[in-house]
Amino acid sequence: MAVIRDHDRYYWNFQRAVARNQLLPFLQRAGVDWRRGRVVELGCAEGGVALEFAAAGASVLGLDLDAARVAVGRELAAEAGVELELRPGDACDPRITGGPVELIVLRDVVEHLPDLEGVLRGLRRVLRPDGHLLVAFPPYYSPFGLHQQLLRGAPLRWLPWASLLPPRLLRRWIGRGPFNGEVRELLECRLSLRRFAAACARAGYGERRRQAYLVRPAHALRFGLPVIPAGPLARVPGLREVLVSGVVVLLRPVGREAPARTAGGSG
């Protein structure tokens, strides 16, 4: 039996609230009938988001590379009385997902992936031709896009736009702590809105719907702030990179994938 810490339960409830307040209503407004097929959440952690999809009537599989967090998620789902399949694994493998998938959910995952384009190409192999990819993430150059608020004992913990500092200086300041490895991942990937759009296009996805925020729902839940949509500011190149604190994007496969980049490719 997995040991459930207070932090595990807090973050699980936080995941559930994000799904209820943001992701499910976003899909409803987009007219996506995700109940008709299989839903896979990649990087599900304790499975709070996956549980909300299952409670709303979906057939859900949650996958995460951290087996310990998956074990905690199973215990929490059993407590909640919701039937939910959570497993360690990679959503790019059709043998794990059980065939074509209607919807793949990546919430606060893509900014941690060094080879985002490669992962997106892999997900096309398990996604139905008329299926969708739901992605939510904080752009790197936004006020807390580095997730510096997770750091312990670092001088830049509450410094907005710390991601604008030179990477070499940030590597020195991040130090060590329970979440510092996660912050280093974001520093190495530096996923901007422009880079995300370019990776999606090269991997053969078109954008169906997008919502951008100055204060995203995750920050509203954590800090008691009001959710503030970005509005027209989300369309201003450059400015949106530093002002938009989060986006949720609905993607679908279109046409043929662009050839994979070589090591010397740009972008």
C-alpha cells in the first residue's frame, strides 16, 4: 500500500480542481465529444485530472514515468470510489494505450520535454485521425514560467520573470531541493509560445482552439487570485511571451508531418 502524504493529497485535489474548472469546460466549449473513445493523460502524476475525466463518464488511462506517484494515485482513486486505470508507462506506445485514442491530455508536461517534437510525433501514432491533443502549460518567459516559486532557499524564489536572467546565472542560483530538478528541466527546455507552435506544426498538428491567461487557473487556485484571460494581448508577438502566464490549446492531426529536424536544424 502506498504512503499518502499531505502534499500528495493536496496536489491531487489541486489537479482535480484544474480539470473541473478549466479543462473539462474548455473541451465542452470546443464541442469535443471525448466520451466516445479512450482518453489518455500523459504525465498524470497522482491522477487527479484523469479521475475527473473518469468521473464525468470517460474511459481513462493515466500514465506517468514515476511509479511511486502512480501508486499513490491508485490509492486516492480507490478512496474516491472512482474506477480509474493508472500505470507507469509511455503514451507513445500503442501496446500500452490499447489502440487508437480519442483524446490525449498533457497538463503542465510539454515544458519538461527536451524533445517535444519527437514526443508529439510519437503521440500521432496512437491518436485517432479525428482525435485531439489537449495541452496546457506555462510559457517559459512568463512571470513564473521557471516555476521558481517551488525553490527552497534560493534568492530568486519570488522574483517574477526570473527566466529572463542568463541561464548560466540561473543554474548557479537554483541550488538543491525537492523540486529543484524540475526547475532545471524547465531551464534547459525554455519552451516559449513560439517554440511550442513551431514544434506542433512540424509534428503535423493544427490548432483548433486556444485560451491564454494573464493569471491562469492554476495560479488562481494556488494563490487565491482571480482568473484573468489575456484577451488581445495574447496576439501581440513578443509581449505575449512575457505576459501570458498559461495557455490551454486544443490540437488535432492535419495533413502529413514535416520531415524531422536534423541536429543542425533551427528553432
